[in-house]
Amino acid sequence: MKISTIALISLTTLFLSAFAATNVQAQFGTLLTVNHNGDTHDSNIGDGFCADSNGNCTLRAAVEEANANPFLDGINFALPAFSTIDLTLGELTLSTHIHIAGPGARRLTVQRSSAAGTADFRIFRVQSSNTFPYPTTIRGLSIKNGKTTSDGGAVFTDYNSVLQLTEVSVTNNTSASGAIFSAGVLYVTRSLISSNIGTGSFGGGITHINPQGTSVISNSTITNNSGNQGGGIYNIGSLLLVNNTISHNTAATAGSSVMNDSSGTINVLNTIIGMDSSSTSSSLSGAFNSLGNNLITDARNSTGFTNGANGDQVSNNNAINALLGTLADNGGQTDTRALLDGSPAINAGNSCVYNTPCKLPLIPINFRLSTDQRSNYRRLGGAAVDVGAYEYQANGFIGSVMLGTFGNRNRSGGSLAILTIGSTNEKQTRISNPFGNHLFPNLPLGEVVFLELKPKRARERKGLLVIELDNLPTLQPMPALEKQGIKITLNNLSSG
């Protein structure tokens, strides 16, 4: 459970403190709800409302309206189950701090239209004006069918931008550098990058070229991608890989799964790389830094992995069989490759990612994987965590949390709070008590929620807070949250 780093209101504004502003609407975030799967422009960009000429809020209209606001806006969806948004008007440019929360990658697809005559274009571009600590977040949807002769068929991120992809499926995209081209800082978790094609010199799944800042890919499957070099990942920069399954990719010349350029750094923990039997090149190319407990089935043309050292299992030419299943729906919102009975990845990982902070200088101190890629399956399924994105025989769980805000300011009494669950658009409203407190019980784990705070007095600030309720089997103490007037506690937890 974490509070998003993209909360747009500070401690003094969070609980509706007095503020003199000439244009409150233009300065604070809004939740924009997409209710139509067409591709049309917003009719009056900058007015704070998402509506095309017919009064519908499309994804493009919502993005255009959000881009007009320098603060964070949220975008969620009120569409029928299993909807597809066919884009026809070109890429969606995200130029400010936007948090897009879809209903799930199996339930919503955003794609370039496959209709005859549709021009080639990528799906998303994240511009450099979107900077840390306010990243753009895309969560809970599929990104498909982007196509361009330039870079990034699905997603292109500019230099100095920050993008977080959570529980997304990125499939069937084509460009000179494959599906995702990142020149900024990229965070990918609990996601699938599959069946993408790079037509140029670089990768097929992800091309990462940022020399500034460390990007992190965790709990994700990167498979069935193809490119010239680095069929799964091509890296020029600093990259951390934790508990991923990177397999069954192809490359024409080097690094069928991962290629690290001579100027790049890749640190690897608890990750499966290899099983690229159809490739004409070795699975790896370049120098790597093992943080331990990896399963590397084809280490030819690489350095950094030694069989038996640091808990690594290493072979050439797939002499070690990882025993991976076919890419399939094994639960959750994105497909995975299950570990089959007898896989050497089972119980072979470093459990520091689950139960204690990893005592490694290159792992963030607060880094923790409570679940596997499927989101509601515990990461620790046996004596130790498994290597890769999938946890063998993991227990599923369901649970709920209670979220409270407390201002301890009498002047905030009677203010309105509207909480919206990102994936379902379900809303709860509360009027604060005389001390300015709100309480929301029984919120589902594994969700992102949008909390809109609306003041009782016109001269007080309003705002939008984004809170991610990650699937934690236990909730860690969060004193930093409580200092900001937010307390989240576990209501109940049971096997699902």
C-alpha cells in the first residue's frame, strides 16, 4: 500500500486550508471520467470539463483537458465491460502529470484502429514537461496495434520524463525500436510486454536509453518480442530488473532477450532470462551485474553471471530448462508463463523482496513485492520466493482496507470528500465531522482510488489525491502518511 508520489496537493492544502487564488479551477486537479469509446476532441479545452461536441467524454478529450492543467489530473472510465477504444486521430500526447486508471487490461484496450486506411501512429507519447516526482501513470489497460517508422510503437517517453506502467498489457506494436522507447525514467510492474516488433537497430519489447536515473522493471513478463538487437530489452542507461520472466524472444544479431550496450548498466535479481530456442543469437549480450538468485538459461556472449555464485543458476544453450508454461491466463489481468512442476525457479529466489528490505546497495530501501504479477497472489508461496514473475502454488487472497483523513482543524468541518474507485467508477461521499475528518471503510485492496476534496468555503483550496492500495498481505507502518493526515488500516484479509 502506498500513497502515490503524484499527489498534487501539499500538506497545507490537503485539508482545505485557507488560500487566496484568482483561478482555483485552473490550479488544482480534476477527475475526468471517460464515458464514450469514440475518438473525438474536447470541445472547449481548458474549461475543466471533458466533453466533445456531442457532450461525450472520450479518452482523447480527457487527455486534452488534463494537458491544459499544470497540476495532476486523474482519468478513469465508465464504459461497458470489455471495451475497445479505437484511435483514428493519431497518438495521445501526455504533457502534464496525469494518472490514467483503467478497469483492467482484460477489460479495456486502447489501440490504433485496425480499419483499412488508418494512418500509422504510436499510442502514447509522454513529453518531458512531465517530471519527477509527478510521473504520468498508466494503469489497468491494454495498449495495442501502435505502428510507426519512428521509435516506440506503443509508448514513447521523452528525455526528463517519468512514466509508471502498472498492470498493463503491451502487445502487437511495431516501430524502429519496438513497443516502448524510453528516454526518461521508466517504472514497469505487474505487466506483460509481448508480441511486439522492432524493425530498426534496437529492441523489440523495450528500448531504454536514458543515462540519467535508474529505471525499474519488476514482476513482469517480457516474451515473444523480436528485434535486431535485444529482442526483449535493449539498454543504454541504468536499469534494475527484479522478479521478471524474460523469455522466448528473438533477435537477428545479438541478445535475443536482453542486450546491454557498453555504456549501460543492468542489475538483475530473482529474474529468469532465456529459453529463446528459436533465436539465432544468444539470450544475452553485454555486461551484467548479478544481485543474485537469477535463472539464466543461455549466458553466452555476456558477463556477470556464474553458475552457483550468489544463488544464480546459469547455463549455455538452454542446458538448464526453466520449465515455463505457455503464455496464458493464469489469473490476474495480464497473461503469464507459469512455472511447471519441477521448475528450478521454484523456491530459488531471494525472499528479501517480500519479507525484509533487501540488503543490497542497488535496491531501494522501501522496495517490496508482496504479490506476483497477477496482483492478488502472494509472492511467497513456499519456503522462499520463486524466481521470475510467477509464483508457483501461491495463495490468492482478498481483503479490504479502511482509509481515513484527519485534519484536526475545526474550520474544515462540513467539507465534502468524494472517493472514486478507479477500476469501477464506484463513488463514496463523506461530509467531514467538526474536526475535518473523513472515513472510508471497506475499500478493496489492489485498487487506485481518487479522493476529491471540496471545501465548504469558497476561498479554501480543493484538490485531487491519488492513492494506490497495493495488495499487501500485511500493511506496513506508514508514519509519513499519518504526518500528511492520512491513515490506512487493514479491515480484513482472507484466502481467495
